[in-house]
Amino acid sequence: MSTTTIRIDDELRQRVASAAERAGKSPHAFIVEAIAATVSESELREEFYRMGSERWEKISAGGRTVAMQDMRNYVTARAQGKNPAKPKSRKHGT
């Protein structure tokens, strides 16, 4: 395991120490956990955007979609305990 040095101002250092104490952790463990959570969040966001871009490319290339209002009506009916027919998909742009 390697060591990395970060410089933080005194106010943030105190906030980290207080938060770590409330969480029952050392400041080091608190910081490492915060970094790991931020990296995971960043990776998830990147994957989300990658998937969205991929899906948009497919739709733009002639993929099929369901009109928002049709889907909203379907989901609302299902939430009310009804058994509506699934909305019909259509070629994007029609």
C-alpha cells in the first residue's frame, strides 16, 4: 500500500476529525472511505452516461420507442391495479 499526501486547510481538517469521531472512525479511515465513495460514484455516473449515449445512438439509428404519454398511462393504470395492454412501440421520430 502506498502513501499519498493531501493538503487540506485547518477548517476542513477539523470538520473531517469531527465527522470521523461521530462516525466512530479514525480521520484516516473516514477520508479513505470518502475517497472510495467518490470514485465509485464517478464510475457509476460515467457508466450511466455511456449507456445512455449507446442507447441514444441505437434509437437515432432507427430504434423503436414508446411515447411518454402512452408509457405514463400504462404505468398509472398498473399502479391502480388495472391490467392494461402494453403500449405499442414505434420507430423513433414517427
